[in-house]
Amino acid sequence: MAEKMGRAMSLSGAYRHFGQTDAGASSPLYESVAVAIADSPDALAVVEQAPPLKRHPTVILAALHDQVLRGNAPELAAAFAARDGAAAAVAAVDALVDLADDIVATATLRQTQTNETGRCAVLYPAIAEGARRVGASRVALIDVGCSAGLNLTLDRCAIHYDDGESLGDPDSLLQLHCARVGPNAVPATALAEVVARIGIDLNPVDVNDEDDARWLHACLWPDQPERTERLNAAIQLSSQTPPTLLQGDALARLPDALAMVPSDVLPVITTTWALAYFSLEDRLRFLRRLDEFAAQHPLVWVSAEGVDIAPAVPTMGDSRLAGHSLVGLAVLAGSRVQVEMVGRCHPHGRWLEWTS
């Protein structure tokens, strides 16, 4: 009995912390919902039915949101639409209990998919700079942990920095806005021609599949409509230039992806908040894979990861507690390896500080 109470209290604390800390600054609705779940023994009992790794608030709340999008939780849908935190708190607990089997089944099957296309504002200048340093006129993008591969269309979106600088296609369906901080301007280098778009994921998402597309929307927070608008535009853009998605372990499939790149094209590998899911050993194995390929052919690796997550990328004294991420740029060609931190950024690409 004591052990069961301890688990419930720990789970309650996790949901309260998520609501007040993670969601509090940007999603008042999810703050209210998460705290309400933390205070409800019945709701926590439902969460405990999910496998331990699937009890995280982001997974359960996405599974709950999925039921809203399916039309199975009308009271919660109305509260979300009205952005009524108090009503959402009550309706969310009721829906979680009433739809327990469906929510647990979805949480067990799915994993959160953060297809945050705002990250293109971070990736674009780093990829363009890497290609410039190598002297490449054509690149192949390989996104590790790609989900639906939406960031593989970064050359076809429009990116506007608040200092007036713009990159990409100004007439694009996908218009992105990013704040620039710090004294340095973001490089205005245009991206080299993209001739291949390849993604690797354990469970790639097919945006043409109704259930998969709905799940992408379910993973977004309901009081952030601008992210929904970006996702809709990104899905439409991706459908016009579909990427090649490889299913499987990144370390196992990376050689397959590299083998698909023509010999006269520069491979550019991107990892965006993906390496955090790797063990330290696997992160080092990832680097060895890059070294092995670079012995025969130049490549560029662009990383956007938390502080001290991407091996070999200098942290410049930054702390993980700061909450921002680091943009790393590695150019590997034979025995020549150049790795540096070229920027700091918000994890969703809301701001970028170019430091190079």
C-alpha cells in the first residue's frame, strides 16, 4: 500500500511540475489540465495503466487531445476552443476517466512527435554555412529522428528574422518568424540546391495517413493556434516534395541513407533534439559513423541539441539549467574535422543567437 501511494504521489508531482513549470509560461490551458490531473486520484489511476515510459504528461495529454480531435470529448473540445482553463480542467479529468481504455491504448501505441517547423529558422543558416565552407553547390539533407520529415523542406519555407533579414522562398506557404538576439547578424547565405531529402526514424509518420496526421496535431498544445497553422502549411509543403523516410534505428539506417546520396552531392546530416534520446555510448557510436563515412567523402553535421548533449560540440561554458539549446556545425573531410558551436537558440526556434 505504501509503495502504491508513493508512486501516485510521484506521478502527481510530475504532472504538477509539468503544469506549473513546463506549460505554465506558454500554455495556460495545459497548466490547468495538468494540475487538475495531479489533484485527481481517479485521473492518476488511469495514467498508471499506461506503461511507465508512456505516463509522461506530454504523451497522456496528446492522447487526450487525440480524443478531442476524434470528436469523442465535446465538453473538453468546447473548453479548449474557449480557452477556458477552469472548464478544461474539469472536462479533462472527466474525459480521461470516461475514455480511459482508448487513451491508454493510444499512449501505449504512440510517442510524442514534435514536428516543430520553427526549427527551420535555426537549421537553415547553419546548413547553408556548412555547404559554403565545403564549397558545395548541391546537398542531400538527412534528418535523424525526423518524425514526418517536415523539416526536410526548410529550403522551401520563408524565414523572417525580426532584424529584417529573410531567408528561403518569400512566397512560401510556410512563413516562419524568429527573433534574433545578440550582436551578430544571421548569415544571409542562400542554401545550396537540395537534391535529396531523407529522414530516419524508429516510427516515421506518414502525413498522408489520416490517423498519423491527426496525431501530429494532437501533439500540439490546444492554445497555441499558430503552431497548428504552421503544421498545416508544412504538411501541404511536404506533400509537394515528399521526403524518403527510412524506418529503423538511426545508427543502423544511417549507412543506408548515406548510400542514397550521389557521389557529387554533399550529405548534410541534421539532429534536432534527437540525440537526447540516445545513450552516451550510442551518441559516440553516431560520431564514429560520421567519421567512417567522412574518410571517403566530405559531410556536414548540423546539430540543435540541449547543452552538452551533442558530443564534440563545445558548450562555451553554458549550463543545461539555462534551458536553451546549442547549434553545432561540424565539417568532416578525411582527417580534417572542424566542430564549433555557431549559435544558441530556443528549442522550438523562437529565437536564435548566432555566435560564429
